[in-house]
Amino acid sequence: MTAAAVEPTLYGGPIAEDRKVKRVSPLDLFAAKQRGDRWPMLTAYDYSTASLLDSAGIPVLLVGDSAANVVYGYDTTLPVTVDELIPLVRGVARGARRALVVADLPFGSYQASPAQALDTASRFLKESGAHAVKLEGGRRVVPQVETLVDAGVPVMAHLGLTPQSVHAMGGYKVQGRGGDGERLVADAKALEAAGVFSIVLEVVPAELAARVTTATSVPTIGIGAGPDCDAQVLVWQDMAAFRAPGGRAPKFVKAYASLGEGLREAAAAFAEEVRSGAYPAAEHSYS
Ligand code: KIV
């Protein structure tokens, strides 16, 4: 294989420290769909993790409102606020040299009106350095999407299991079965017409996600939505099995590492060496 053949398209592979990099843009994601190239997206919530994921070649980093769960320890995503998310996005935007950084608009920060959505998105772009925003919902958020897109804000949509509507959905269940599938396809087409640059499809039947993927020209990003989406996203802690003791991962998660266990073992080893006096040794001390 020649160097050109392994040169990045969208999934760039590891980024050398000294390499100049161009920021991934929504246009790159459209082009990838046209080429039939799939790409990965991960969540990130801090500078160090964002730097690592970016240097591993992940082209899109989402500061999800899942921060409510994995950073703040809430049961649902509902309580997290714009003020709690902005500092996290700031860290991620500083850590990501190449990745497009998408900030999730939390519950209650955009539903009231297009003007509210623009105020919130403006805060994320101005105060945190996000490059794009994500919001949940179908046709009911089209006015918000149109206003943001008119203002030059790239918008990622989110359909299927939309955790901000957990109480209305009666829990975290597969969405889009039966007649609901038609509604979801119509929502996706309306969002595409409104100008979104991508659509997250969460926990929907694989056949439905495949239908949306062929029915729209914008990339679909699956999470529990089968193999036919243009991209796949996971919460990074799920992807690396880094979770609080007793936490369980949904069926669609595949863990590519055991960082939780690794951290627990490291902490136990540190504690043991502090107790025994083995740490710090001479090489960790100053004369
Ligand atoms: O908040 C989040 O992390 C998300 C992803 C799971 C898509 O919305």
C-alpha cells in the first residue's frame, strides 16, 4: 500500500504531534457519505480525553448531554444545564486539533422557540469553542433548525430514542417499530430539508435505520441502530468499559478496552504501595 493510499480520508488514523491538520467540517462528512466511507464518532467531556481521541483519528467528538450521567451522576439527561456543559465543551474544544466538536443542547435550552435555540447555540459557539450543536426531535424542532442554519450554525439532529423525552416514551425502549417507522422517515426528511448536516439514530430497528440512510443525503450516525448507518457513535466510557461500579451497558455497546478495571487495579496498587511505603521510591524523590 502506498503512503497516499493510507493517507486520511475522513477517518484519519493517528495524528502525529508535529503534523499540521485541517479541521473536519460538515462538508467532509457529506463527502464521506458520497464516497461510501464510514466514520466513527465518540463522546468526550474533557481536554485530556478529547486530545487522546482526536490523536487516535476520531473525526467527530460529541459533548453529549450524557455528561449528565457519566460526569455528573444524574439518572437521566434532564437535569444537566447549559452552564454545566459549557466548561466541558471548552476543554474538549481545546483538546481536539482535528475533530469537529459538537455540543449537545440540553433539555429546556431550545424547545421553547427558535430564538431560545439560537441564544443557547450562540453561547456554545462563543463561550466554549464548539463548532456545531446537536438537538433532539423531529418535525417539531424544524423551526429551531432553520433558524440555527440561517445563522450559520451547523446542526446535528437526533431521532429514535431521544433521552430528553424519556418520560414521554415511558422509558428507554426501542423506537420506530410498526407505524412509528413511517413517522421517523418523515422526520428525517424534514430535518434534511431544514438543513441539518447529520442525523443520530438511537435504538431503532436496523432495517429502519438502513431505510433512513438511503432515503436521506445527510449522514446517519447510528447508536443501537444496526450496521447500515453512515457512521457509528458510542459514549466513550461505554466503548472502553469505564463505568461506575455496578453500572450496566446497553445491548448495542461493544467494549474495546477495560479501562474501569484497569483504573481500579491501578488505584488498589497505588494504595498498597503507599501503605507499605514502597511508593515513593528514591527515583520519585528529590535530593
Ligand atoms: O448525549 C449523548 O451522548 C448522545 C449520544 C449517545 C448520541 O446523544
